Amino acid sequence: MHDLLALVADYVAFRAARGFQPDRKVERLLTQFVASLPPDHGKGQLFTQADALAWAHAPVGVSPSWLSSRLSAVRQFAAYLAGSGLPVGVPATRQGASGSRRATPYLYTNADVCALMRAAEDLFTPLRAATMTTLTGLLAVTGMRIGEALQLNVADLDLGQGTVLIAQAKYGRQRIVLLDTTACHALTEYLSTPVRHRLGTAPERPVFVTHKATALHHRTAHGAFHQMVQRAGLPARTDARPRPHDLRHSFATQTMIDAYRAGRDPARTLTLLSVWLGHANPADTYWYLQASPEVAAFAALRLEPGRAS
């Protein structure tokens, strides 16, 4: 059985290495939580969702926000352990009076993305079709936020080197995203298409434009994407509706699945993925484990005797 106090220390060190300020409250809560666990409850896990929920909601007469803070601390710790391939129960979101309200992601298949692109070609004028097709493909293969993509200028693209500079990322950060040759070709073709090229490709010009040569607004992009979803006839899924942001979820999920299939270290993959996606909190990346049954299944398979590294 793993030393849970040592794992708490590893988690705190991991956060510090990512640039987070020391959070004594989180460290204290996690120390109290692991101390409350029986030495070995014989359930094949370091701890279960039930263990986390019972401990988080144990205090009586306190505010719902404090109960939520306790559960949030354990959830992030559990997601970190799950990302390292350790057997834990990750508490679900939306549990408790002040639980998270995150939407359930709609995980797209490659066929779904292709259907969306075909729908754009059927629905829109040549410029709008080219813009939404290229935008959708870029989001799918890079995991960028749609707001980041819509703020790109031509100067941010280095298609010769296969890079994109996200100069206006969330929280004021910058980062570089790599492009494969297919993505570079698609962007080059989009910018050189006559209906797009005549609107300007100077370095200061926006990449994704309207017929007035102005940057495509996020409301317009979201509206067009909704039309594409309807035209593509994407099947409804429990508690999930297709959104542009879910292309980001799908990218992260597939990255983790590919890592498990290739036998790569899942903890290292999650760390790199967190940097790639520009997450301020590693827990935002770990959440994709909970959101995808496929990732959880690969994690469980990795723990089978003879398969664990």
C-alpha cells in the first residue's frame, strides 16, 4: 500500500514546481483527510469516492462553501493520483450544495469533426464555409480555446516552422502550440483562397475574418457552429450538448488515450498536456480523466497485474 502522506507531499511539490504559491490550507486538509482513512479498507483503492464525500461533509453546522472547499481539495488530489495511474476514486463534480457547475463535455469522434466540416460547406457562403471549416479543424487538432483562435493575427502563424503563438491566452499568458504538416497546409490553403486572400493577409490582419475583413466575433462563430451541429445531425448524448469548447476536451481526451495505448507515463503526459492547453491549475487537466470513461478504462487496464509499469 502506498504511503498517502508521502503522496500528499509529492502533490504539494508538483504544484510548487508548476509555479503555484504554497497553499497551507490545502496541505492541511489533505493531511487531515489521509489521516482519517483506515490503514487498508480492502476495496482495491487508496480511497474511494465515498471516503472523500464522507470526510468532506463530516463537519456539522458549517457553510456549504467550506464543505465544497474540502471536497475540492480532495478531488484535485484524487485526480492527480489517477493521472499517475494510482487506484483512487475521483469524486464527481456537482456533488454538494456548492458543487461545480461544469458542463458535461461532448466528446467528438473524428467522424463528428468531418461531419461538421461538411456541414459548413453545405450551409455557408464560400468565405464563411472556409473560415468555419478551418477554425473547426484548428480547434480539433490543437486543443486551443476558441477565443484564442479568433484573436490570432497572421503574424502569430509561422507555418514554415509549424508553430502558432498564442499571444493573448487566458490569464494574460503566452504560449506556443505546434502544428503538424496537415494543419499547416490547411491554414496556408485558407489564407490563399481567393475569397479570403483579397481581404488581406498582412501580418497585423486577423486570421479568421468576416466579409468586412474584420475579425470573426465569438458570437458569430458560436452561432455558425450551432448551425453546423444541427446540419450534421450529431446524436444527442446524456447531459451533453455539442459546443466548440468540447473540441478542446476531445483533443485532451484523445491525447491521454494515445499515451496509455503507447505505454507512455500518464503523469508526465498530463503535465505536458496541462502546459500545452495553458491551464492555470493542473486540476483542470486532470478533470478530463473523470469526463471520459475511455481514459478511466485505460487507466484501470494499466493497473492490471503484469501491465503496470
